[in-house]
Amino acid sequence: METLVIAGRAFHSRLFLGTGKYSSNDLMRESIKASGTEMVTVAMKRIDLSDSGDDMLQHIVDERIQLLPNTSGVRDAEEAVFAAQMSREAFGTEWLKLEIHPDPRYLLPDSTETLKATERLVKMGFVVLPYCQADPTLCKRLAEAGAAAVMPLGAPIGTNKGLQTRDFLRIIIEESTVPVVVDAGIGAPSHAAEAMEMGASACLVNTAVAVAGDPVAMASAFKMAVEAGRMAFEAGLPLQPAGMQASASSPLTEFLNRP
Amino acid sequence: MIIMKIRVNNKEIETAAQTLRQLADELQLPDKGVAMAVDNAIVPRTAWAETSVDATKDILIIKAFAGG
């Protein structure tokens, strides 16, 4: 399979994994391992002074894994720029999953603020991967602003609804000059496989793995689905016509003698 | 030892630390995945030792957390 390259870094796995919602750090670590991922998202939080807690990072640190800190919790571009700088200081990486979703109910990204923040952060030297609406025009603008990849949503975060935006994802994939990572909404390996068959560069999955009955086995299932989907895409899927006309795969004549 | 009241993450705490470095040690912060800001200005880790803890300023400390 073709190696994915984002901002000059090669990824041998096209599955990116979130670290939220695991019931323990051990399960998170084992799931990361089983998924084969080389890109893992992390969030930031104000420390709780009454409870120092476990240091989750020590369960992820591995030189094959690129940390992708996110800006979850910010409400606009200005807060995102501040969070990005804190993240660069905390994690020692310029890589950033830019996410600005001020609406707590649907967690939908604010396109205007996301574009504004992308423009500023790219100029500051960040490798910006914006979580965004599945809006082809917006994705073009983000790429023009210097985003290293675009990460349009399949469905709202944590809903497991799959590729509700598939028709727009198709257009984005067809037109994008930067890698397209389908982020959010992927709730089953079949959803991930579908995205990869469509030609997505990668999938970012969190909830579907973390809250599965057996997260480690699910991580492995996603690994296979992403590989199968990509392999199918590269092998060249037969065209699927818009209409519903059948196309014979066996000869229809020259078999039975009919008058 | 002088104990001072300072504001960290919108909470008042008592500390003997005089610099951000000493505060980090006192709070047993991990070596990686932590960042500090004073009055919304980020203080790089390399400057913690020479940045004094000031009771009139707001200190923000963040750390790595699980997330998607």
C-alpha cells in the first residue's frame, strides 16, 4: 500500500486513534498497539490541584507515534492560538489538531474561526490539521491557508452514525490537494472501510474503539478495515453507475438454444 | 519559609514556592505534557526557574489529558 505522507512525515498506518473515553490507561495503551496506529490525539486540561492523577502520556510515548494534540475546549480562533502555543510547549510538537466547536450540544466546528485560526497558526509554524465541516469549499480554503491535511466529519463527534456526509466527502476527496482524514462519526469498521474505499487518506477513530466491549479487539478490527478499504481503493473499484441498471458478469447468450 | 497565597487555575492555594520551577516540583508535575502561563502569557519550561511566583497574577497550568 502507498505510504501516507503528511507534512513530510510518513505514516505506514492510515488509522489515527483518539485517546478519550477508555476505561483505563492500560486498555488505551493496548488498543493503540493493536491498532498499529502511528498518530494519536491527546487533549489538554487544567490540572486538578487536589488530585495529581496518573500521567496518561507515559502510556503513549513511542518514537513511532506522532502525538497530535487537539485544541478541544476553545471557542474561537484567539483561544485556539493560545491553546496551540500551550500545546507546543507541553508536548514539544508543532503538530496540531485544530478543533473549534463552541456549541456543546452537537460539537460542530465553527468554520469561520477554524479558517481564521488555520491562517494564523500556519504562519506561526504549526502543522495544522483542522477538524472541519464536510464542506468542499471550506476544505479548499483551509488547504490554501496551509493546512497540512483536512479532517472533515462523517457525522457529529461520538455519534457513531457513519458517513452521513458521504456525498460531500466524495467531492472533498476528489478535489483536495492535501490529505483528507475522515474524522468523527465513524462508529464501525465498515464505516472506516467505506471512507477508505472512497479514497480518503486516513480515518480518525476514538469512541467506537474506546467504548467497545473489547477495545483491543475493536482496534484490531479497525486496523483491518482501514487496510482493506485502502487496498480496495488502490486496486481500483469498478465504477458504480448512478442508476440501477444491472450489468451482466456472465454471458447471457450462446448457452441455451432458443428459437 | 514564607508561605504565600497564589491563584492557580482559578483556585487559591498556599505555597512555599518562589519560582514556577519550585511550584512545579511542589505540585509534582510530570516532565512532559505540562505547560504554564502567567496572566495568559506562556512561560516556556526553560524560563520556569527564573520566573517568580507572584500573588497578584493568575497562573494557569495545563497537562495532557485523554481526548479524541
